[in-house]
Amino acid sequence: MNSEFVDRLVMEQDTKIIFLLMDGLGGLPKPETGETELEAAHTPNLDALARGSLCGLLDPIGYGITPGSGPAHFALFGYDPEKNNVGRGLLAAAGIDFPMGEDDLFARVNFATINDHGMVTDRRAGRIDSDTNRRLCEKLHREINLSRNVDVFFETVKEHRALLTLRGKGLSDAIADTDPEATGKPPLPPQQLAGEAQETVRIIAELLDQAGRVLADEQQANTILLRGFARYRKYPSLRDRFKIDPLAIANYPMYRGIARLLGMEVHPLTDSIAAEFDALRDCFDSHTFFFLHVKPTDSRGEDGDFEAKVRVIEEVDSLLPRLTSLKPDVLVVTGDHSTPAIMASHSWHPVPVILASATARPDRVETFGERACIAGGMGRLPMKYLMGLALAHAGRLTKFGA
């Protein structure tokens, strides 16, 4: 059964669904304690929610496949991640509400640091602040002048991340990343992934050469790395597919972009995790589906900071009553993928999930953690089927067949 099968069974209802998403939630045991970040965290509210709910593990893409955040989120919302894979450039553009056109090619930019030997020493340029990013984008936009008839735009996203847009006829997104995704290596030259991309490769090579000269006098951000080349693409909306009125509450541009691409209303930026929870509470009467995104679990995992990731999980746990007190018809708590602090990167490990609903068949899970959820009644499920389960428990799917 494909994940689009449920589209034919959807019914209009006024029931409420909340997806609470802790980005990069899954972890691996710390050798000294034998506990993952989620298992080590003090989470009385999440544990209480798990008891009497339906629990399990979710595979974002497939067994052994390490997901990017984009395809993992598409799977979370019931879109087949293989058929709907999207380059991070498009997500970055949507995330900052860049005016997109059919002739646009997008790529995500990492400002980075290289040494005198041309080796990458910091892929994030010391996580420069957004004001420095804006200055660098203005500098690049002002001084880069390509020989071909292509318009170039650099736009700040956040900290070390920016958006590159090339606007011109016949551009291809079949381009490999130039980010080596490791330090101690040189940036990769742009390479075509398909034959029609030769001219686009030449344009990008010229741009990178000029960018290197423009940034040569910068102490930290003296080069750029490009990832996720993508052309504009339109997706069927959550509203059209599932007859829900969705609201996204997310502070990180990429996830605001995913929400926009899928037709969600996007809440204005908030200044804390607690403010995100309060925003959902304030908007609860005006929407029927809520996506609340918590980014720091993933960031602290990527930093390799086990204890900091634990603290974020504990903060979310302390705020959980602000959602449960609303008594939604379905409350899902999970992550988009695993980001174990001991790996300091995304991983292929499945993600624990709680589905709390009056119509859920309770299992015997007593605590919310990776090992406890192995025994949950949901079992081990491809993430793309989670939305169908949530809709069913919210009474939004009709019977199939006679």
C-alpha cells in the first residue's frame, strides 16, 4: 500500500491533531551510562503520556537509510519520501519566502572556513551570526558578475546558512553538492549528475571561483559550500489531500519552508520553545492540524553535546501539559530522524513515537524511550504511514470497500 492510498478515504471532520516534533530525537546509548538522551532525560509527562497510548518506532526512509531533514519531514506528513525528495535549496527558498519562479535554480549555502592549503577547517565558519551573514551576502551579490546571462541572488537564511538563487533559462538541478561534509578535505568541484547539466556546472564553477576571490579577505567565512540544488516544484497541499486546516509553528527557516511548500499556514516567529507551545494554545480554536517543531534537540545532537540534548528533551517534557490540557483528539510525539550525540550527525536508527488518542489501543509501554518503544503496539512502521494512522484515530478516514 502506498502512502497516498488514504487520500481517497479522507472525510471532513472538526477533530484536532497535534504533531509535536523534536527534531533529531532518536539517540544511542552513552557508553558510561548505557542510556540514550531520551532514556537519560527526566520525562515524567512524556512517560505518563506513553502509558495508555500507542507507541512504536518509525523508519523515516527505510532500513539502514540515513535521512536528510527534508525527506524525513515529507514522510512525517504522509508524502512518499522517495517520490517527493526535494533539494534543500528549494526548502531554503521557501523558508525565507523568497519569490520563486520557474526559471530559478536554488542551492543552500554554507559559509565555511578553509586554510592556506585549501582544506575545509570549519564547515560552519564558527557559526557566524546572521548580521555577518547579511554583510557577506551583500558583498557577494555586489561583486559577483558572471559572464553568462544568469541573474545571481544571495539571501541570508540564518547564522552560517544562506540561499543561492540562479535565475536563467535551461538551468539544471542535476548537480552534486560541493560540500565534502567533513573537515580536512577540500571543497568538491561542481559535477553533473546528468548530461544536460554541463552548462550549469560551468556557471557554478565560475561563481565559486569568483566567490572565493570575493571572500578571500574574510577571517572565518572565506569560502562557500553548496548543497541541495533544486528547481521550483509544486506539491499537493495537506489541505487538499487530508481536508485539514494546518498551522505550522517552527522557528527554523527550513521547516517553515517545508510547511509553506505543503500549504500550511506558518505562524510568526517566536523567541523560545515555550513561546511555540503558547502559540499553539492561542491558535487551537482556529485550526484542526498543528505541527510544532523543536529544533534544538537536533542541533545539540549535531554538536555532540549529549547533556545539552537531554536538557532540551526535559524542557519539552515540562511544557507538555500545555498541549495535553487542550485535549486534542490525537497527539503525536516523535522526531523526524535520529541524531545521536555520540555520532554528532544524523543516523539511520528508527525514531520512537507516541500516538495518544481516546481511540488508541493501549500497549504495555511504560516509559518513552527507544528500547521501551520497541515493544509498543505500533511496532516498527515506515514513517510515511504515520499520517494515515493519525487521521484514522481522529475519525477522519472512512471505511474501505463494501
